Amino acid sequence: MEIGKNDDGQAIGVSAIAKLLEDLPNTGSALDEFMLRKQGKTWDGVLVPYVSVNDFESDGFKVFRRKAVESTRLKSEDLQITDETLLSTLGLYRRKLFDTGRAFAFPSRP
């Protein structure tokens, strides 16, 4: 999308530039949401580059494992796996990437 050009790429100018400069930042999130919806996604399903298992807090994994055993949802021996394997098994890690919502599951910095 180019502002101030028509569909043929010719410069046509912009009227009410002050209003446009005010409105654009306010519609940015709506545009993001629209584009994601067109792709069948939501904000929390977008893959996040440059995040690795090492970016997550190890205490979060310990708490998860403890609570999973306490709730009897999982057995202790089922959790004797690496953090990366745990995330993959839980469906939180795919194609070596995390999606936005999952990246918040075990943050190192809130």
C-alpha cells in the first residue's frame, strides 16, 4: 500500500495530511488484525523469529513439571525430557519457531 499514489503508481497527493497522520497510527492495529484474519490467523499464532529455548526461564519449566505431576495429568517419568522436547510435545514449538502466544508461556522477562 502506498499513500499518495493511485493504482497506476502515479503521484496524486494527499488531502488532509494532518488527519491522515493522526488516523494511521490508530488504524495500524486494526489493519494488522484484518491482514491476519485474511490469512486465518490471530496475533497469538504468528511465528516469532529469533526466540530460542534459551530465552525462556528455567524456573518456569520446573514449576510446569511440578504442577503437572501434582495435578496427576502427567507422570514424573514422562517429564524427564529436555525443555525443548517438552515445548515441542506440548505443541508450543514448531519448525524451530515459537508463535507469539506460546512465547509468553515461559518468559525469561515478563
